[in-house]
Amino acid sequence: MKDILLVDGYNMIGAWPKLSDMKEKDFELARDCLVEMMAEYQAFTGFKVYVVFDAHMVEGIGKTYHNFRVDVIYTRKNETADERIEKLVHQLKRIDTRIHVATSDFTEQSLIFGSGALRKSARELLIEIESTEKGIDKEVQNTRKQQRSTNLQLKDEILEIFEKWRRER
């Protein structure tokens, strides 16, 4: 079963404390940070993630691009993120696909649930994101422990140099 997560971008930015504070200083940075977080979530969970932003917050005529393998969608002029998400639910809905929609907009949650998608509040997604970050940290620590399973005692600075060389290959 394939899982897809559709995210109402500005809804998450407004609901998550870290991003809400960030948007007051740099709105674009808050958007980029959300996309990065969703990319980590996608990589860890295997969900295909789409982040949808309303066009009224940005100039332009609707645009889709890939950032960190996440599909980022800006709606067309006079089209809301909710409307685009509803269209995506209908386009992506298949018998072998589960669609999850992350929004705290109650009306949108009701419409989405009626369309057969699963709803997820901003708070629920934030909890999952935090859990994902902990899982990633744990995997990184385990990988580092496995890499240090040598009989030679090397300083951390030397290990970092070797790791940098290894990654450049």
C-alpha cells in the first residue's frame, strides 16, 4: 500500500510554534524550513509528500517544483490550498493508495474525510515530525557506532576527516 501525505503549508506554518515565530522574521525561510522537515519525514517514513501553498501569499500563476524530492505546489491565482488539495485527493486516489491530508482547517478535514482520505491535524503531524527527528538521530548514532568498530583508536577530528573523504568519493 502506497502512502501519500498532502500538507496545507501555510496551515502548518501558522500552527507550529517554531515556524510561526520564524515567519514573523522571514516568511520564505519558514516555508523552506517546512519543506526540509517534510523531506526528512518523507525519507524516514516512505510517504510521498506534497506541500501545497496558497497563491495569495506569493506572486505568480501556480507552480510546482521539487525540493528535496518533495513536491511543492503553489496554487493558481484565486485558488486556495484547500481547493488544490481536494483536487489532488481525487487525482491520486487509487485502490492501492492511502491519502493523508494534514490540515487543522475543520471544514477541509470534513471534506477530505468524505472523499476517502485520512485526516491529520497540524498537531498530530508535528508530533510525528518530532518522532521522526528522534528516529533519524538514533539511526545516525547507531551508524556512527558501527563505523567506529575498529581496533585503532582515532581522535574524533581524524574520524571526521576520513568520513569527509569517504563522502567525496
